[in-house]
Amino acid sequence: MAAAAQDRVQLEDSWKALVGAEFEQPYMRNLSQFLRTQKQKGKRIYPPGAQMFAALDLTPVQDVKVVIIGQDPYHGAGQAHGLCFSVQPGTALPPSLVNIFQEINDDLGGDRLLDKQHGCLTGWARQGVLLLNAVLSVEHSRAGSHQGKGWERFTDAVVARLCEARRELVFMLWGSYAQKKGAIVDANQHCVLSSPHPSPLSAHRGFFGCRHFSKANAYLQAHGQTPIDWFAVE
């Protein structure tokens, strides 16, 4: 991430209006300095700086229908591009994403099935699925290395302001981390869907069979919104 002033310029306009003031806070200045220092030391940081806010850039505030919360970016080369659970085209699907696709196929599939060779979820983002990681950067091969540096406070603000600005959103909270992050969501104003995480360690404890994708679409349709085409990933 470049200097805070540059980040403000890059942030999509509706999000800039909603959370732009966070960039003036000391914690975000400290975070920006931390990232600059890491890069000066030669550390490989993912995703590339221009993609750190991709989840916000691709899904403006007024377009959000569904929010999926992840933890931090993938830490392998060529994987992360700013959307939780998503990988860049041509990259092998991580196990959690394989399980997400399996649940979609089981939940909604018939004649249509997701191609498990393609894991770029920009098509979801462009339809109104905010694919938000709690932490927006990571060092190469060091999972969780940028936790506790300020990103969590920023993304808490994103969730809180979004809940204030919008109503009748669907929040998919997979695993205890996402559920804690989404604890501020008012279930009287929004649809909150919770399940175990889709990782191979926990998917069989209730993620498989949760039917979150059909439930999300049913809620959206009941509230006069166009459902998500979960098979249109790109």
C-alpha cells in the first residue's frame, strides 16, 4: 500500500464517502508506514498494492447485496488479488474454495455446475457480493503475518458503516472468526447466515448442507432484489 493520501485517491468513491475518514486516523497512518517499511526490507507482500482494496472497488456501497467475510489473503505467489476466498485466474483452487464450489453445486446445481478449475470470483463481486477479508495484506509464506497491524479496525469500520447505510443485506459468516467479526450485524435488519468454515478441517461439521446460497437468493428475492448467479464466477 502506498501512502495514505494515495490510498484515499484510489478508494472507490462510495466507500471513500463511507469510510474515507478512517485514513486520517493514527492507526491507518501507522499501518501504511508498516507496509512501506516491510517493502523497503524486501518483503513480498500480497496482494499487489493496487488490489488491496479490490473488494471495495469492485462492489460499491449501493450495489452490495451479500457480504462474505474471510480472514486474511492467501500467502502464496500469484494467489491473492483482494477478494476473500478468490484466487487469480490460472491458479489452483485452494481447498476451502473447492468446498465452497461443492456446496454451491449441491445446493443449486442441476444442469449447471461450477468449473472447479477456475477460482476467480470477480463475477460475484460485480453482482453485489462483497468479498471482504478482515486483514487486507500478508507476507509471502507467512499466514496471518499482518494481523494486529490495524486492518481489523478498518474492516470493522467497513462492516459497521455498511450496516448503518444499508438494510436487508445477507451476511454469510463461515467459522468462528467471521462470526465474531459479524457480531455487530443486526439480524433484525439483515439476514445472517452462520455455519462452520468451509476448510477441509471443518466443512463436514455443517458447512456442507448449509444451503447458504439458495437461502441468500430466497431472501434477496423476498425483498425485491435480483438473486446472485453463483455460477457466474468471472
